[in-house]
Amino acid sequence: MKIFKGKGVANGIIKGRIILYLAESFINVEPRRITKEQIDHELKRFDTAIVKSKKQLSAIKSKVKKTLGISEANIFHSQILILQDNVLINKVIKYIEEDLINAEYAVVKTIKGFVKELEKTDNTYLRERVIDFEDIKNRLLKNMGTGLYETEFRHTEEPTIAVAQNITASDSIELINMGVKALVLEKGGATSHSAILARAMGVPTVMGIDNLINTLIEERHSNDTWDKCIVDAYRGKVIVDPDEKTCVKYDTRIKNLLEKKKLVCEGTALPAKMTCGYEVPVYANIGANFGIEDITCDGAGGVGLYRTEFQYMLRKDFPDEEALFRDYSEVLKMLKEKPVTIRLLDIGGDKFLPYYNHPVEKNPELGERSIRFLFKNMDILRTQLRAILRASRFGSPRIMLPMIASVEEIQIIRKIISEEKEELEIEHIEYRREYVPVGIMVEVPAVVFNLHKIAQYVDFFSIGSNDLMQYTLAIDRESTAASDLYTPSHPAMLEMIAQIAEISNDKKVELSFCGEMASEIKYIPAILGLGVNILSMNRSNIKDAKEFITKLNLAECKELGIKLRKAHTSKEIENLLNGFLREKLKKLTGV
Ligand code: PEP
Ligand code: MG
């Protein structure tokens, strides 16, 4: 047993098995001259690596097919096909035989050549295949005993713990997506992107353990159980090959934690009650199903925004109906009868899919984005709606339409929903026959000025301040040059929120707020005072927000709202908001 001490950056305890995840830069492949007598030996090593790699890929393919679906599994099928390609194989053989170089270097040289050609093409699909070639290279190297890059998962029921030197945010998404339950990194810090992601996804993570990988590599030569591991992120501890006594101790700890969580959870999902008794439901914005089982422990009374685009961005190809059905069902089951607001795919703008040929536009935020993308790709839209309708049997779903600008768009979607229901009926596929509420994001100014009419066509509104601000203030939300002007404290923004609330309340249409502005304590009294009833925010902000709301009363928020609407400048608004917050904190803390 060996105990390593680092810094826990995302809490939790996991007991499982280690996989080493080492970046390619860690693998240093040097050319090595061989003699003519060594040719056969190198050819044999290459051949063995090919056979081994194909076997591993087939195993991964069947595992992925079961967990993620056929399209994801096909990625590994394409890699198997590459390994069967005679052009590639003959090139490696030629380098070994004619240039008299070692098999590893022959592989690196061959794949480099392929990658260079692919990178030259205009074809996005082919360019995207570069990653497959890189993966294959690493796998072959590993199977020749040089590389240390491991991507495959052992077929074990035990949780997987990835140990890496350092990883990028996308690496961590990929690892977590593949089922990794804990991360241990030699480098990195609490504010690194991988740490932020790990926290958001509820994956226990320990960082800052120097020289761990070398120790593990040494261990694995001499010790069969080198990969048994306990990650205790509460204490920043990584225990490698724990003894029996430690295992028993941690089994009890893990069990107790689960039970405690259940106890702590009870009641936390209730609305936040103001001092006047007014209750504010607070929901969560989520992007994928990571850590969904803990959502009510964060205090969320439901999901106010489920960003479907993560289901697309995390995959390497469009998810099929089954994959979406699985994802949606899981969330709905987990949330039981609590509302789950599933937003249709909002892709384009600043969110692109690597496997789709997005048009090159000067202003993508104003182009083929969101609902416009869906109307151009009706099959993708219909697939989502079918998956939602089928999964809806398991809970309380609501369908939310992004970037709506007109009544017609809502009518089209409603018509498609009816058609898909009929289709499911004909096909004898189970789905929710009861009505599924349909609402829209209020994030395009055009919809605000038409809201009293649009109210007749929807069941709820949700203010998307991130985009509403972008389109109202004419500032690209990604712009760094104009970022100081991208502020919710603009008089037009607050006036818009007030008018949206007035109309929604008048027309008795439920109104929630899911833009980032709702996560900021400073704006919460303003949002509630202007007439919004429900808030939805990042999971990590919910507890603080709820605690703050319980210190407010609605009358003082309304009073603040009236003052804010009279302000002429952003500066005046900022002063009012900061003044309110200061007074509140003074009263609460007595200083
Ligand atoms: C918004 O626009 O405020 C919003 C919540 O959606 P997104 O940030 O995904 O565009
Ligand atoms: Mg938006």
C-alpha cells in the first residue's frame, strides 16, 4: 500500500481501478537504426501490435455500442478499418525494411504522412479523421511497449480512476464521458478548467501529486494489483494498492456518505421562502447527465434548462434516437416528478459540432443557429422530439424552444410534435400520451415586442439573458473588445425584463429566468422585484442563492424594481444594486 498526498479539488471518494492516461507528448519516440538481421524481429513486433490493437478496438466497440449506441461504436469500427489498410501497413513495412529503422519510428513516420495529407484537404470529414490516425498511432506504440497512452477500459464492474500528468478540459470531458469516476492529476490547480469541469460534473478529483506516474509504472512491473486504488478527495489522498483494513474502512465511509447524502438531500429541493412567506422555486441549468443523481442535494427543485447541445458536443457524431432517449429518460427518472425543461438543440453561434459542416458566416450568432439550424435539419429535430416524447413517460418533462422570434416557428414545432405522436402511435411505440408543455426561451428582442400574442401559443416563458443581452445591446457575447458594455445593468435590459414579466403575469403564463444573470446574487432582488417568479441557475450557485433569497422580502425587491426602472444610466443602476446589497449585508451581519 502506498499513500500519496495532493489537493482535493472536487470532493468525493471512489474506490476502483487505475487507468493511465498519458498525453502523446509523454511518449518520446526516437528513430533507432536496426541491422538487416533485426528486420524480422521489428516486423513481428509491428504485426503483433496490429493484431492486439484490432482486438482491443473490437472490445471497445462492443462496449461503446452497449453504452452509447451504434454511431459512437462506429468510430472504433473506422479505426479497425484503418488498421486493415494495406497502404498503411505496406508503408510501415517499407520503412522498416528499406530505411532500417525501428517499428515504432516507422509507425510514427507513416502516420505523420497520412495526417499531413488529411490536413491539406478541404473536406471537414476527412480532416476530422486526423484524430483517428493519432489514436491509432498511440495505440500501436503502446502495444509495442513504448507508448503509455491507455484509452481502453478494462472490462470490470469497478469504477475507473484516470491518472494523468495533466489534462485539457476536453480530455476530461472525454474521460468522464467514457465512464471515468475519479481523476488524479500530477499537475493542475483548483481554478484550472479541468477542475472546474470536474466539480460541475461531480467527479472526485485530486491534483498536485508529483511523480505519481513514474511510481505507478515501476509498480506495474512487479505488482499485479498496482492498479487498485482509493481516491479520497476530501482529504486529498490517493491510496494505491490499499490493504484489506483500509478497504474495509473506506467501504464503510462510502456507504455512510451515500446515506448522509440522502438525509441531507431531504427538503433541500424545496423553494426558497422569503421573510414575507413568498416562495421562489430555484431550478438547475444542466448540460449533460453527469452527477445527475446528486442534483436535488444541490437544492434544485427541478431542471429549468437542460442544454441538449451537450449531448451533441460530447459525441463524435449525431446521437441517434436511442442515445437521446437514454439520456432524457435518465434525467426524468432521477428528477421523479420534478419539472425537467428540455431545450431543443441550440447549436451554431458560438457552439459548433466538429462533425457537421456549419456554413462559414460573418456573424454566426445572427445566422444558421438554434431553431434555424433545426428547421434546416428536420431529421435532427424530429429525432429529438421523438426521444423526448418517448422518455417523457418517466417524469415531468417540458419542451423548450430556443431562439424563437415568431409565432410561426412555434406553430411548426407544435405540428411536428403532433405528427411524431401519430407516428409513434402507428409504430406501437410507447410514449407519453398526456400533454407535454411547450415553452420558449425569451432571448430575441423580436419576441419581446410580440409577447402578448405569443403568450397564446406557449405554456411558459424563460428569459435567456445571455442572448437577450447580446441581441438587445448589439454586442457579440463572445466579444472581448466590447465585453465591458455587455452588462445586465443596462436600463434597456431591466426594462425588457420588467415588460416581459408584466405581460407574462397578465396573461398568466409561467415565467422563469435561466440566463447567467440569475446566478449573480447582486441581480436576484432586481429579477424578483421586476416580477419574475422562478429562477434557474448553475448547480453550484443554487445553495448560496437560496440562502440569500430567504433573507429578502418581496416588497423591498419590488421597491428596488421601481427605482431601477426610473434610472437613466448603467451607472445609476449599478449604484442602486450595490447599495441594496450593501444595506442588506449590513443588516444581516451588523457591520
Ligand atoms: C441564454 O441565452 O441566456 C441561455 C440561457 O442560453 P445559452 O447561454 O445556452 O444561449
Ligand atoms: Mg441562449
